[in-house]
Amino acid sequence: MKIWFYSLPTEIITTWDEMAATLLAKYLPPTKVSKLKSDIMTFTQLDESIHDVWKWYKVILNEASNYKLPTWLEI
């Protein structure tokens, strides 16, 4: 099995930032980013305990950590 990185043309990536952007575009499409942001912005507690909800919320924030979300959006 060939690794995705080795299948890229050698001239396509010349900096670390380009590599990070290419990798994120490949494995974390904009639709997933939008979904994570939406989950954070529409976060509500229903019948769960605060402890369970907080654990779930931290998981979402951790998944979105690569996107450098502003603190106000997390709160």
C-alpha cells in the first residue's frame, strides 16, 4: 500500500505550512470543520449531567483544536 504523501508530486509542497494545509485539506475537509464549529456554537445541555456534557464538549474542542478557534467562540 502506497502512503498518500509519497504519491504527491515533489514540487507541490515546498514549506511546512503548505504540507499542513495539504494534509488538513485531505483528511479534514471544510464540511467537517463547519460541522465542528456548528457543534460548538449550538452546544446545549439537555438531560445529561454537567459532568457528562463537559466531557463531550471537551472532546469537540479537542477535535477542533487544529483550527485555532477564537476563545469567544469556545465560550
